[in-house]
Amino acid sequence: MNLKIAVLPGDGIGPEVMKQGLAVLDAIAEKFGHDFTYDEAICGAHAIDEVGDPFPEETFQTCMNADAVLFAAVGDLRFDNDPTAKVRPEQGLLAMRKKLGLFANIRPVATFDCLIHKSPLKDELLRGADFIVIRELTGGMYFGEKYQDNDKAYDTDIYYRHEIERILNVSFEYAMKRKKHLTVVDKANVLASSRLWRQIAKEMEPQYPEVTVDYMFIDNASMRVITEPRFFDVIVTENTFGDILTDETSCITGSMGLQPSASLGEHTPLFEPVHGSWPQAAGMNLANPLAQILSAAMLLEQFNLNEEGGLIRKAVDASLEANVRTPEIQVEGGAHYGTKEVGEWIVNYIKNV
């Protein structure tokens, strides 16, 4: 298969983990006879420094002309520590989602038996947990009308029926492919926007009679993913709740460096690790590349290259079992492996298996 992939390394550790993700894709292409071509573009703080725009038009066109986007991370301490900055790296991420129509963020939460001890949760709570959080990505407070002066500020949490229906359709379809259990997370006891979410979900239930649907307030859901993670199969929620919930769930498996994601919608699909840019570690060969590598696996599976994606997952599992791990998840007394070394081990596994 020929795939044209837009590559957006971004900021901080982004270029380092991206390099390993691309090396793994190259190994897969060589082994299976595919042709993957890469078109790199700037975004985030890097793009602000270069052209004053965190998601410039040229980058947008690169994404639109590609079959898929492989993205790393954006963010820089210069902007984090300056609340008066008018242009920020994260604005590029929001613009990318909006302009590409990426309304559905898919974040799998899966456990690795050899890393259970790294989780803040007890073994008996976490072992066997395997669920997906689907976050609506282009509506709600992040995109609603905003205002701020010295005495007043507001963000409008607005949703339209078509936005809710399309993300619920995606969620019901994912549930049908899994254990046929969907949890709709909202705050319908307080928020009008949540009540519309719940109303539409209930209207859609008869279209998917095989799916068991339950409804949970966000505060309860935030507790249940910690105290009872095995309860869930597919979770769907709005933008702000989803942002918080997915950061929470990404930590329970032991490391944010293990969690990939996909963003799907109207145009080019995008695949990215859930971790941030970690600017403090940039260039230090410390960052875990596994989330970026697993995002590459999700990219391949989006194009039905399931054997290829499966081999990447097998290689990642093998690296963890062999204690080829970056420092934040290494066993006590284990050898030191950096970003580059972990990536190289996985590439060699793919080539030689």
C-alpha cells in the first residue's frame, strides 16, 4: 500500500519521539512491501517562532493533501508562564482539529501486565481493564463564544444536535465492535448542554438495541474510572469533560508515555500520543517513544493494515517484557534505555521476527 503521511513533530520531546515512530513505520514498510512517504510540517511554538502562527496555512494544506497525519506534541514553557501571550502553541492544536473537522478523539486505555506495579491503582482493581474513551473534540466551551476583561470572563458551552449525533454514532459503532456497552458521561443535573446530550443519546438507543447504555455524571465517572476501571467498555463525553477524563485515565496504566490516540472526522485522520511536549526533557533522550509508536500502529489499522499494526503492538509488548524501557517505567536495577535505544530495539524486533 502507498500512504502519504503528514508528519508534525511539534515542540519539546516531539521531534525525538517522532523520529522513532517513523523508524518503526519504515521497518514495517520494508517488511511488508509498502511505500510510506512523509511530508513534514511545522506547528506549535516552533511555527510561532518561524511564521508567527501555530498552525500556518501551509501546514494545513500539507495535512489536507495527506492520507493521514502523524502528530507528536505542542507546548513551550515560554507560553505556559506568560498568561498574557496572545498567540499560544495550543491554539494551533485547536485550529488543526477545527479545520480538519476532527470531531472524534479515540483514546484506548489498556493495561500491560508487566507494568501493573507502576500504576497508582491496586493490582486487583486495574488488571484486565480495557476500555476506550471517545471525546467530542470540536465543540463545547473550547470553541464557544469567549469574553474576558479585568472583572468578568466567560466561556460558552454550546453544542448543536448534529455535533452530538455524529459523536454518538461513532461511539455506538465502537461499542458494537467491542462488548456492546456504552457509558454516556455528562452533567445533566446542572448543565443544559448535558441535558441535550442525554436526550439525543436516549433517542438513538433504539437504533442500537444490542448495546447496553448507561448514563453517568462526570464527577461519578471520574471516581469510577479509578475505583472500578473494569466496569467500562466505551465511554463517550463532551470536549471539556473528555479532556480531563482522558488525562486521568492515561495515568492509571502506569505512564502517559504508553497511551496513543486517534482523531477522526471530516478530513484527514490524525494520530498522536496523549502525553504533552515535556519541554524540560527536550533533547535529553529520556522520553518514552511507545505512545508515538503505538499511534503509528493505530494509523496503520485505520487503513486495515491490521497485521502490520499488530506486529508493532507485539514488538512493544516484547520490549516491555524484556525490560527495554525508558527510566520512568524501568524496573529497579534495570539497564538504562533512552528514547533512541527503545526505538532501535523495536525496529530490530520487527525486522528479525
